[in-house]
Amino acid sequence: MLKRTIEGLASLFSSSDEQAMWRVQQEADPHAFAVLVDRWRDRIHALCARMTGNAHTAEDLAQEAFARIFDKRADYHPAQRFSTWLWRIALNLCYDELRRAHRRQETALGPEDAEAVRLEVVDAATPRTSLQQREEAELVRRALLQLPEIYRSVLVLRHYENLKLREIAEVLEIPEGTVNSRLAEGLAQLTRLLEPEFGDHSTALQPKPLPANAKAHFAL
């Protein structure tokens, strides 16, 4: 019995997201659900933090995203990539939260939250990361939060999460050409916001694939 249990768990951990989700959908399998949460928790939390600018709110949104995955498991289509469904649910929760914040006439990032996130950046930085690089990353993060949601979401999915244009189109349920145009416009707006701070260095953020050194500025 113990051997079969161990073998079953080993098989579960080596299964694909779609296979694990099938077990959640068909059997409400708590072990399969735990595997999905463990695989995706950090990335979904990071997505929510980058969209809202609030690390504490992001934690609540990430938890809600997984709760919805389980509650709405019957809605999952087996032919669909699990990641596409999860990204979409998490983004919709972020949009709802941003609208609530707007109605409350609050900014998505308060002074205390900004300081908390800034300290996280300093603590997580490697010894090779210069103070200037961390400051530049903070400027980019703040500028990103000033962009409209439609541009912020594609930039986060493309340059933080490294999704392909086709994958972003599937998540957002828009044509791939629209994703491309939103990326170009989002980068153009980001460049304009950063020009007063970066000067000539902001040219690295022109509407084109970001080089490695520019992508470093996108760290939360």
C-alpha cells in the first residue's frame, strides 16, 4: 500500500499541468491541486504584484486565483493549456482590484507599500547588483504602474513572464497583431515616462525586443 502511494505521488509530481488539472477537475484531488499551487504560486504572486504594485494585495489575489481554479474546475477545458487559464483568471482579478482602487480614489501603490517593495529589491539583490541598477529597476517599476492596464498586462506577460506573442494573445483573448501593437505602444509610453530620469539610457526601451541589460530594469 505504501509503495503504491509513493509511486502515485511520484507520478503526480512528474505529470503535466494539464494532467494534474484533469485530476482536480474529475476527482477534486487535493494532492494534484497542491502540485499546481506549488508550481505556480510564485509566478502568480509576482504577476499580481507587478500589476497592482502592492505586494500584500498580490498575496491575497494569488490566493484568490487558486481558490477560483478549484471552485471553477468544472469550467476548465481539457484541450486548453492550464497556464493560459490561470494567467487569465489572475489578470482578471488584478483588473477588478485596480478598478476597486480607482473607485476608492486610491493609488495602487501607497508610500508604505512602495518602501516595502523597495526593501525587498535591496534584500534580494546579489552582491554584483549595483545601487544604480536597483534604483533604475525601481524607476522602471514605478513607470510601469503608470501605464494603462491594457499596456501594462502585455509588457508584464512578455518581458517578465517571457510568454510568446501567441500565448499572450490566448491569455488576453485578442488577436496576435493587437498584442504586438500594444507592446509597441506600451514601450513607447514607458520610454516617455522614463526619459526625464534615464536620459539617453531610455533608448534601450524603444519599441523593440529588450536586450538583456534593459530587461534587468524590469525586476520588481
